[in-house]
Amino acid sequence: MKVLIIGAAGMLGRKLAERLAADGRIGASPIGTMHLVDVVSPPVNEGRPAVETEVADLSSQGTAEKLIAARPDVIFHLAAIVSGEAEADFEKGYRINLDGTRELFEAVRRAHEADGYRPRLVFASSIAVFGAPFPERIPDSFHLTPLTSYGTQKAIGELLLADYSRRGFFDGIGLRLPTICIRPGQPNKAASGFFSNILREPINGEEAVLPVGEDVRHWFASPRAAVEFFIHAATLDLETVGPRRNLTMPGLAATVGEEIAALERMVGPEAAGRIRREPDATIAGIVAGWPRAFEAQRACELGFEAETDFDEIIRVYLEEEGGGSAV
Amino acid sequence: MKVLIIGAAGMLGRKLAERLAADGRIGASPIGTMHLVDVVSPPVNEGRPAVETEVADLSSQGTAEKLIAARPDVIFHLAAIVSGEAEADFEKGYRINLDGTRELFEAVRRAHEADGYRPRLVFASSIAVFGAPFPERIPDSFHLTPLTSYGTQKAIGELLLADYSRRGFFDGIGLRLPTICIRPGQPNKAASGFFSNILREPINGEEAVLPVGEDVRHWFASPRAAVEFFIHAATLDLETVGPRRNLTMPGLAATVGEEIAALERMVGPEAAGRIRREPDATIAGIVAGWPRAFEAQRACELGFEAETDFDEIIRVYLEEEGGGSAV
């Protein structure tokens, strides 16, 4: 089996590539080659499959064609510029997130028409396709009314994916990922950064800033759960999914207070003591427009699973990233 | 006020242009010029405003730029290839219905950035953005899961319209039109054609074929109601609409049996006698996947209005098209 990961240098792309390299297979199928592509050089993984890395911009003419020249059996399309950048640079957001996705889908369609090629295509979407106001728990049948250009571009990707799948050009599935927590690495300036920062930095013996109240509720899954989503999506029988190919992934609905209580339990009260409360009205305002919880009924029925409490989310971080000085 | 109608040779485009020419104004604003554009020559209307017609393909390079060169205050974007053709010709459907729409939106964005241009843009969408299975009455918050490429292209147009409006490039509003009934003219081969055929042909003394049962329920508005939707959308205060700029228009939920009963009342039993029942399993299957009724709560609250019974829909046809030999 040949695997192509587009966006392989991103946090989730790297973790997915590492996991596949370690497993050497997807479901029952051994992986022969892995092709890792991103706009910056993806790290090479040590493992059984032959790994080829490539620096390429999906939105540039002819790139998509070349990426599928070897006819990968499974394509993971994770490439995107993030919400903040897509909002700051309108043209770049549409070029990368919409045109890049469409170039890929079109290249697969042309290959399908030339030689019957029909890969599994797993698309990373986002809960940013939804926009406030929301019901307390958002049902699978809730409309897409994104309030960012990023969310708009992901929603359009979903619509294209469903239509191209319905037409039989590829066998696509779109996964609306929860906010990934705990993100490893450095604190970032994304408005959502604090959800990870207030756990990761204290675990690593550093101070972190909490800009919102402890009653703020949001929707989370660990990076490991996200990687499991992608792998499950690659092996799922899509006949049972039907034409509605975009699924809200399961997650954990939890408050900031619940995050902090789990940090105390899992790491200790001194870790929780490293959180500095600095209310920021701007961030609080942005976060107030975010979803708090989803039903994710279809995805759960199809066997997708996320963490069920924040202790588990912290445990995943400690296992995958080590714990720094505090553990 | 300058008005641009793209898709002005279509059935609704023609009726909208005729109505605006007759009114000479939109709301309180006199119309100075009307620019009527389509891929075939739009009819010239007699009326007060100066009318310019043009044959142009929105999806061809540079066309959108030229169409907005005079900076129309209101743009009605009705141009599209229909559902059947978009399904039969995948590339043409995406080129006209998606790329054409995006070219227009991009041309307005560039003009906005050059000189602050910010027109009202009224976009004709469709209930084809929805796909079965449905609840009996579809709420405004129901998700978009189109089951045709046409519906996909309209849904993408809606998402772009909302994002471009949110960004302030134009002041957009999308109208999801019900099935328009009674369509004037010749019977057409669209799967939905019989809803109009079984009224129009008998009114004109001709036979018509009914391929489905009388219990089939669907969602209708007259051509006159659709024109009223467009005009109301052009004058509505969009501040009150907020960021959810795409609205399911009100309509009449009625069965085929109710259509026929109205035909008997309005025209006579001999007209209803001209309907020949020829069940067609293929058409019945297609129609079974169509929506039956919508709540359309937001649109109603915003003052959009449709017919409330089929007698009224037939009366509109008799007034606008005359009644042929049977009346």
C-alpha cells in the first residue's frame, strides 16, 4: 500500500507519519511506501516503510498531478494555513486552503478518468466550519455558517469532497477535528493557544497565562486521538457512511476549570500554581463565539473515539512528549 | 441607481428585468440604468430606465471586471446552468456555477480594494443545497448536504457570499428559491417539470403527464413571488440579517393532489381531466429525495412572502401569461 501525506510537516502530519512508520501498516494492509509532502521539509521517520519526503506547494500549477503520479492508495490531506493567517491574508488563505484542495481533487478526478484511479482520501476539516450562535450541544445536522475565512475554506473543501465522492472520483471522508490539546512545542499566539499553554507550560515548569474565566467550555481531543481518527478513516467501510461524508469527530467537552483540576490531579498543585490569571476581553470575546460541545453521534456510531476526561488528555501528553522538569 | 442583472435571459431574469423596467425604481431609489447580461441575448424591456443588453460568459477571463466597470449599485446574480446539465457535464457545471460566481465576487473584491466599491449583491441559490434524508419540516439551521453537483455549486456560492460579505467586500444576500411553479413556456424534461406541466398544459387545453402519486408533497412559489424576493432582498437592511446571509425563502408546501384540486376550482374539471397518470419509477425515486417543506422562519421574519395556496399560484399564472384556450 502506498500512502501520501500532504501537510506532513505540521504537528498532526508528523505524528501521523511517525505512527504509520512505527505500525508499518494501515489496518490489515502493509505500507510499502510513504510519501511525505509539505511546504517545508517534513522530518524523515525511521521505520519499515520506504519514506520519500518532498517540499511542494499544492496550490502551484501541476504539483497535485505529480504528487499522485505514483497512484497512492490512501491520501491524507492535512495541508492548510491556519485560521489566523487565513484571516490576515485573504488571498493566501483562498489560494492554499481552497485552490490547493481543489487542485488535488481535480488531479485525482483526471487520473480517475484516465485510468480508473480511485484512492481513499482523508481530509482534515475543522469545527471552524461552524459559527455562533450555537445550541449547547451541536447536532450532526447543524448548518455550516463559518465566521472565518478559514472555516469557509474548510466548509467548501467538505462540499467538494462529498460531491467528488458521490461522483466516484475518489472515496473521500472529511473529519471535523476538535481543538487539539495538549499541543506540544512552544506557546503560540493563536487565540486558542491558552487551552494547551495552561497545561503544557506548568507541566514543563513554566508559567502560563489564562486570559479567560474557568467556566469557559470547549471541545477537545488529544493529538493521539486525532491520529487515530485519521487511521480509522483510512480503513472504514465508506459504503456504510453514505453520501454525507463529513463527520464531526467525537471529543471531550470540558471547562478550563476541569482542565486545571486534572492538572492538579495528574501533576500536582504546584503545577496549577504556575497559571497566572490575566483576563483579556478580546480573547474572551473571540472564545465566546466558539462551540462548547457536539453530539458527534454519527462518528461515534462509526467507531471514532476520543478521550473522555482531561486526566487522559494529560496522560497522552506525558507519554508522548515526556513531562519536563515537573514530572 | 444602476442595476446589473446577470442571467437576464433566464425565466426569472426576464421577469425581474420586466418588473424593474415597469416600476422604474427599487424601493425608494429610481433606476437610472439597467444592464442585462446573459450568454444569450436578453430581451430588451420597454420602460423608463435606460437598458443596455450584453452577451457575455461570466466564467471567461476578464468578463466580471467589465460587467462591474460602471459600478452598479445592485447586482442580481442569477446566472447558472441548471441541475440536469451540471450533473451531465461536471466540468461545465463547476466552470459556470462555481468559477463564474467566484470571478464575479473576486472582481467586486478587487474593485472594493481599489476604490471602496461595495454593492448590494443578490444571489439566486436553491433548495438543491439540501439533500435527503430530511425532517418533515426543514428548519433554518439544517445542514447543507447537497446530492447534486448543482446543489454543491450553489452551496459553495453561499459560503463565499457570506465570507465576502463578512469581510465587507460587498453586501450580499443569498436566496434559496423554492421550486418555481407555474413555469411558463414549453414543458421541459427536468425531473421537476411535471409540477408545472400538470397545471400549465391543461390550462392551455393540452394533455399533461403525471409521473408520480398525488400524495407527493413539495415546496413551491410562483415566478412573481420569486421576483418579489429579489426586489425585497435588494432593499432589505442587511444589518438586521447578521452574518448568516443565506436564507431559505418561504414557499407553499403542497401535494400534487392539492395542485389538481386547485386546478379544478380555478379552471374547471375538464382541465383536470387532461392530466394523464403514467407512473414513472425513476422520476418517483428522484422526487422522493426532495424536500417537502421548510420552516423558513428567518425569511418570514425579514418580510419575505410567498403564496399560501395553489389557487393563488394558478391566479398568478393566469394574470401573467394569459390562460390559453381553456380560460
